[in-house]
Amino acid sequence: RDVKGETSWLALLTNDYWGEPMISASSHKSYRPLTVASFRLNYQQHGGSVEAYHAINIAAHALCSVMVVLVTAKLLQTSKRASLIAGLTGILFAVHAIHTEAVAWIVGRAELFSCFFALISFLSWQYLTDTLLHGQASDDIAWSSLRVALCSFISFISTLLAMLSKELGFTVVGVIAGFGAMKILFPMFYKVQLPSRMKIYGGLLLLYIVLCGVALKLRYDLNGPFFPDFSQSKDNVIASAESTTRFFSLFYLPYFYLLLCLWPSKLAPDYSFDSFSLVSSWYDVRNVGSLCVLCALVLYLYVAMRKCSNEHRVMRVTALMWMIVPYIPSSNLFFWVGFTVAERILYIPTVGFCMLVVTVFDDLITTQVSDESSSIDFSTADDVDSPIEPPAFDVEKQKRREYRYTVYTIFAAICIALAVKTVSRNMEWASEETLWLATRDALPRNVKAWMHLGYNYEHSNRLDEAEKAYKKALKLMPDDYMLLCNLGSVYMGRNLYDKAVRVFKKATSLTDRSAGAHFNLGSALSQLKKFHEALWNYRQALQKEDQLVYYRQEVHYKTYMAMGTLYADNGKRKEAIDSFQNALKTDPSNPLNPELTFRIGAQYHLSSNHAMAMRFYKQAVSLGSRERNVFNNMVAIYIDKKQYSDAIRVLQDMIRSDPSDQAARNALEEVTKLSRSKQ
């Protein structure tokens, strides 16, 4: 509704990502008004044309890649290799296959926007840092003050925009806080003279953190008294595991994510249920990988702190912060989230990952150069006439050049391989079927892959394939309510009503929130002519909640419609009219439903209440109905009342709307004859 413009622009500030009011108990609490506003503008300009939505996502990813280059270059601004390192980092970020979900999936725009504004915020803070801590005493004070104020303002506003795009964007506050702390503490730790403006810098950093804290409190208050509970979510298997398994699995998660970044061979849009295998004991071999990640982190920090120049030290620690800080909210360490693993949440952390990878390659080159340079003997020989052998020096130089080319070739090969994987992955995202087929192949035990394949087959009327897919999913998860309902719907489509009844009955026994299953069960029983059982299940559907809260109103509408049809088929006109009128009140898509209005009129007609029937027929016509039966019934009532002129007028309207309607022409001749015979 928010995207289609059915609500006001101000409603975007109080609704969640899916259009539910934030204070509602059923709200998912995902607050991304800026992203929703971009979808709304897309819809206003291009309607349902998906190309325009994808174009915005691709442009946003390109801008993020450019921002990665600018941020990296600014971190190494005095280094001779700054441009090269920044360019390689941007290329790696642009082609990495792990970003496919965020870019190819339209709703992944939240990740793209939040990353873009987070990078703008950090870059602005870098310029502020440069002005205050690295500026010259001779710099114009007024200009410097204006630049500091402008950078502070842009950084804070960009942080807010990142948060309004997606909650993870707010983690840039932690990155900036860590970056600022480094600038304050490193000179003290390495006994370097503190810049004269350090106190001003520290004060601005503290002010930024406080203002962001106030913004976070206001965002927290938007949730109202209700908070989503993911502790028993089937999508997050760690949350419901016992404590030992939970500990080892959380410890293993960073290693799992790092593998996805290093070797993205098997990617999936969903890792729920058994797709992610829990680590349940200390002797599981995967714990070795988790320990290796921890050791690598400690080693990297040691090298950064002890072996690097100040600028490269800041670069490496900043890369780690970009990797770690944005990951923390989705890590399940401090609160449960609605998933175990999700590729899209790696979009911001891979900014740091790409910086880290490129710095490692750069270290391979610079270490070799420095080692070999230090091994050259520049001492003066005793005999000035001793021959010098320049060819030996040329051989060493050639070796260094070949070594650099080898390192660059390896890096280029990695980027090309990632680009090929990205293109291949985008082809898998071309349609629902190709996406879930690829997911099934990558993760055969992925329940959602089989479920979505079944759903896709069902809506393509490939019911045999849909049945097989749903049954495969049920083998992996036998007591899943939604899967049983979907399989029952397939049986309904194949007219296998007895099988549908058995499946729907099992679904209703699994949960009290089974309104949809009771409705489907009633529909199957009505096909088997079991009037009273069907009616009882329809009433249960009206009384119960459904697992999908937003589906409740639609269930009510469908149930009232089905009850009305059931009553009508069994000659209970009054009950049918009441049911259709209740359906008219609960129609979620069109409260002025001409078809439903006609049905009510038809029941009055069959009850010989011609006045009420005519009232509803006319209302149906006024609502735009061109249903032939509406006009035929109106003509029948007019003839029955001997109101031939009115019958003739209706028939003439029918002929005007469809000049080829020969039946209406024949009826017009007959009614005209009757009218003349009565005169």
C-alpha cells in the first residue's frame, strides 16, 4: 500500500517495511522509510516495470563501489600506492558474487542505500579528521571552521539516512567512533605529539555519538510496546538450539560467512531449517575453522599494530571495523534475528573484507620489494678499478618485476572468476524457478527451495511437479502447517478431494492459528457434498487466527463467499444473502464489488423479492458491471412486472455496449412485440 500510493507520504514514517503500522503487534519492526519512498517514486514513474527497479539497484551498487574507492584512497592519501590500492578495492567490491542477492533482488535496495549513505558519512568524517588533525597552522581559520561544520553536518545526516534505509546502516556510528578513537589513542600509544586541535576533535566525536544515540532512542520508541520474537523461529535454527550447540554455532558463524566471501561457489537466498548444520560439540572439525579465523584476526592486528606505518595501521584496523561492526547486529550474539545466515547482510561488511584482501596482496608485493632491496650491497669497493657487474642487478630487477606481475595476475584471475560467478548468479536470479532450482542444487535439504518450487509449479498449473516438490519438502519437515496447506491446494486443483481433506485435517491439528486450513478443509468438504461439516469448518475459519496475520482479512472474505455459495446451492437464500453481505464488508481489495453485489441481487431474485433484487442489480451496473446475467435478470423482472419500456431500455443498452449481441437483438424484438400487443 505504501509503494502504490494508497497511503500518505507521512505514513511512510510510521509504517514498517511491509506497510504495517510500527506500533502494531503484527509489525515486523523493519523500519526503512527512505527505501520505501524510493520504491514509491519508482512505482509512480514506471508502474510494475521491473527493469526500472533493477536499474536503480544497479546504479546504487555502482555508486557504492565508487564510494569504496574514495574511502580507501582517503585512508591512504599520502601513500604512493593509494590510487592503485583504492582502485583494486573498488573493483573487487564491484564484481564480488556475494553481492548478487542485494543487487538482483529488488528489496535488496535497503542494503545498497544503507551502505551508500554509511560510506558518505564515513568519508565526510575522514575529511573532518583531515582538517582538524592534519591541517596546517597557517590554514585559514574561517574556512577550516566552515569545513569542519559542513563535514560534521553531512556525516550526521548521512548516518540518519543510512539508518532510514536499513537498520544496519546505523552501525557506521561504531565504525566512526572506532576510527576517531584510533586517531586519539594511537598518537598517545606510539608516543607521538598530539595535534593541537585534538580536544576539539574529541568533543565533536562525542557530540556525534550523543546525537546518534538520541536518534537511536527515537527509533527504538517507534517500536511501541511490541517487539518481534524470533527465539522460536524456524528460520533461525540457532535460536531454538540448546545452550552448548548455540555457543559453538555462533562461534562458527563468522567462519561460515568468511567462507562465503572467500569461496562463493554455493550461494542461496535462504539458509533456514537444515540448510545450516549446527555445531553441537567441541570436537566438531568445524571448530578448527572457527579458531583459525580468531587466530588470523589476532595475527592481522599484531602485524597492523607492530609492523606497519601509522597510515597503513589505520587502514588495516579500519578495514577490520568495517568487517566486524556491521556484522554484529545480525550475529545473534545480543538478540535474535529472523534468520541464521543471510548473504544480503554481508553487503556492508564486505567493504572491509575487500580492503583487507587488497592490503594482503599489496603486502605480498611491498614485502618482496623491501626484502630484496635490503639485500643489495651498496658498499664501496677497495679497488676503484674493480669491475661492476650491472647484469646481476638487472636480473634481480627482472625477478621483482615478474613477481609483481604474478601477484597482479593472481588478483586479476580472482576478480575475473568472481565476475563470471556474478554473471552466472544473476542468470539464476532471472526467475523464481531458476533461483529455487539453483538453491535446490546447492542445498538439497533446503525446505524453502522445495516449497517455492512447488508454489511456482502450482501457479504454472504444473500440478504433478508441484505435488512432488511439496512432498519432498514434507519429508524434510513433516509437520509444517503451510506445506500441508499447499499440498492440499494441489489436491484440490486435481479434484482429489478425499486426499485434500486428509491433508487439511492434519494441518488444522497442528496449530490453533489455522483459519486458512479450516477454510480449505471446508471447501474440500463442500465439493464432497458434506454440507454440515463444511459449514462447521467455515465457522472455525472465521473464529480462528491464521499463522499469516495479514492473511486473516482475506480468509474472512473468502470464507463468507464460500459460505454464501454453499447456502445458495442448498436453497438457503436468507443465509446466503447474509454471508454475501458480510463478504462485501470484508473484501480487502474492493469494498464496492460489482460481482458480489450481483450475487446478492440474484439471491433476492430467487427469493421472489424483486424490489431488492432490482436494487442490487442496478447497484452492480452503477459499479461498472457488464455481466450479461445482470442485464438478463433485470429484463426478466421488468417483463414479469410488465414494464416493457424499461426492459427495452436495458436491452438497447446491451446492444450499444455489444452490437454483435444477437441474443439481445432477438430479445428486443420479442419484448417490442409484447409491448405493442399490450397497447
